[in-house]
Amino acid sequence: MNFESVFRYIEKCFGDRFTSFVLSEFSLEVFRNRFVSIVPKNIYGFIKSLSINPILSGIIIGWFRKGEFIPSTNLFYFGKSSGFRFGCSVIAGEQGVKAFLYGNDLLLTSFRGFIEPVEKGMYVAVVDSGDMMPIGIGRLVVDPREVDELRKGGRVLEVIAENIFDLGRLLRDHRLFSIDIH
């Protein structure tokens, strides 16, 4: 599997220091031809020595869909918890957070700002303005330079980022994880 698009995204959104940290401390793996995971090198070596084929291991930082890398919120959480700053994000206000967690797109009315770099068409973390933690992944559907013009034109219901994945999905899909005992 070609990891070039993964490293391009990481370098663009987190910078050279984080990219170097990931390269020196972790191995990248793809599971089920889809899920991209970082595995600590010492654990990776141990797993390889067992001659087993694990279903998953490490931290899933994204997935490939039609050959395109889509980041997961785990990548942003991992970067932040490791002491690195991240970009490639849109900040959502309280109403936008609620709507996004229910599977809706982020609208201009709930948009609070960008964490650069961002560009139209890219996958971005949607960040809660309350705690600045990622709540999901969206695809930016407007050019960042157009936002002021959209506001001036009163187009507050314009979609800023379409919902690709949100953490609320885990709660909405709870039926997948529950057992019906009746």
C-alpha cells in the first residue's frame, strides 16, 4: 500500500516535527486493505515475530477509500495528546457541534473559524469551539476566501463542511454493539 498520501496529509496538517516523530517511533500498517494504523515499532516487531495476521493493531489514524486517504479523529487526538499542534480544521460553535454529532453538515451559521492550512475539497477535522477537540471529519466544500462574502450575502445556511464521519455515529449505531436478550 502506498503511504505517500498519508505522509503528505500528516506533514501538511501537523508539520515536519510530528511527521518525523511518527516515522521514528511508529510503523504504518494497512488492515483489511482499508484501515491505516500506526503501531509502536517495538510492538510491531513483536507482532511480526509471532507470524500471525492480526485483524487490527495500533491506533487507526484513517482509512483508504477509492485510493484516497481519509483521516480519522484519532489522528488529531493522537497529535494533540503527543504535544503537537494541528491544522486542517474548521471550528464549530455549540449548535454546529450538536448538529454535526447528529450526522448533519456544518453550516456557515455555526462556523467559527479555520485552523490553517485549509483548502476547498480537503478533509478537515471538525473541532468543538468549547474544548478545541475534534468531533469528526468533514470535507471542506467552500473556498476559505469565500466565507466573508457568503456572510455578507446572508447565506448562513450554506454548507461549510460536509459530514464524512462524526463521533456521534458511534452512539447512533449502538445497535451494532448491543445484544437483544428478548
